[in-house]
Amino acid sequence: MKRLTSFVVLVMLASLNIASASTPSNLKEVEKWLQKVVDATKTLNYEGVFVYQHDNHIETMRIIHKVDGSNRHERLVSLNGEAREVIRKNEKVFCISPNDKSVLEDNALPKTNLPVVPHSLPLLKDSYHFTVGEDGRIAGREVKQIIIKPHDIFRYGYRLWIDKEAGLLLRSELVNNKGKTVEQLLFTDVVIRNHIPDEMLTPSLEGHKLTWIKSEDKPTHRLGDMNKWEVTDLPKGYIMAHYNTHSMPADRKPVDHMVYTDGLAWVSIYIEDSKKDATQHAGLSRMGSVNAFGKRVDDYFVTVVGEVPEFAVRKIGNSVRFKRRIHQ
């Protein structure tokens, strides 16, 4: 559900140094379309229904998106399967589960769901190729396609369909190295409005007795201050974007959390003390486009997870090392 808190997660593309990721012939057009997506999330009020598909699982979601000055609000409501709602105001996210009447306030993630990618990233032309595709139609609206192809097996490709008039991202596909779609978001209906009343953003469970679970995030390290762990064999183009220590909601045990990105793909590394605990799952696991790799390192358990191919999480997981101190 976290990955649906903002279905336009790929708007971060327009924060990139696009000139390094596209050929001169289509550079300006690619940049124009990606900028339209960013502008749409900052200026448009809309509601709609989209389908989220991964593996053989399909979720249908209703979304209400409102812009109020510098504030952005979203409400996501599941229309099939387990009843769930996600409420977002800027970077605060509340996941509501009616079945157990609980609310998870999630603050244990990097500061933004739509990250601003540092301009010091290695040139994206070494990792991806950007092209402009064909025109089409989605949810009754004219769209332009953007195609993003990776140069290696350590990242997915992307296909994006952008509303020509409004700039909304109406369809996105994550594509593996065999050209197969592993995850898809597709709007079936969308209405752009001048105004979204506040009551449309109010969760249906408001007023019920709910159990609140807050994910604590207490940073103890600054970026670059890691003195315990290192990743010795990162895929080309990945750099560290985030590092802190926080407690997980389930058991409150402190966990070191590192995030690496190539500008499009994001990978999280969680490291927890587990001297005698043998319950963690070692090896590879997958759910939709998200792959995870677990491995014991000394008295710790390392979990690498991300919306990247299994080759990436395995390569990164196998290269996490505990730094040995020569001088105490």
C-alpha cells in the first residue's frame, strides 16, 4: 500500500539532469513532457479510478488529489479486496485498516515520496536511454508515450503515458530485462476539477475508535558518517541518498537504514542485531516488482529491498560488510 500513496511516483524524473539521459534530437521534447507531469501534481485538482496490477493480483483504487497553496493532499480508497484507505498531506502518510481498526502513521521513510534527485548523480546516460514514443488514448484522453530503457540488468525499464492536455501520468509500466511488464498503473477514469471539497478527503472511518501505530524515526547518523557498515560492490550509477537509525513498528528494535538510488531506482538496506534470531528469511523473495534479499552478516541480519530486479538486491546484499576497526 505504501507504493500507492502517490501513484505518480515517477514524477521524480523531471528533477533529473535530463540532458544526460536523452539524445539531442529528442532532449527538449522528453524534458517538456516530464516537466508537465511535475507541474500537474503541483497545480491540478482531480479525482479518478486506477487499476494497479502486479503478478496476478489486481487492485482498483479511487484517488482524490487536491492542491491547496503549497500543500498537497491525497486520499486513496481501495475498491476491491480488503478495505483500506491512505491519507496523505504533503509527506505525512496515514494508512487506515478498517479490519483491525488501526492507523499506521509512517514517518520511517526518506523525507519525501517524490524525491529531488541530487544533480551530482553520475550521468544517467550510462544507465538509461530516453525516447519519445507514439501518441495514444487512455481514459478517453489523448496521451504521449515516454520510453526509458536501462543499459543493464540492475534496474527496470519504464513506459509512461502522459495526458497531453493536463500533464497527468495516466499509465505507467515497469518492465524487466525480457520486456515483460512486472507492474502497471492504469487510469480507467479521471476528472479534473476546479475545486475539491475537504469532505472528499475525509476518511470513511473517522469517528470510529482506532488504534494508532506511529513509526518512529530517530536519526543518529548524518549522511557520510557511517562508521559501521559499507557496501563494496554497488551496481554502476547507484549512490547513497539516505542513512539513519530508527525503530520498526513491530518490535521497536533499532534498525540501521540506508537508501541507495541511481536517480530512478531506489533500494533500501535494513540492518538489525539478530545474534540468536533465526526467524529471518535468507535468500531471495519477491512480491510484484519488489525484490528482497536477506543474509546474515556476523551477528546481524541484512535485508535489501527495492523496486529493482533481483540481480540488483542480490549484488548489493552480498557486498554489505561490517567495517573492522584496526584501532579501538
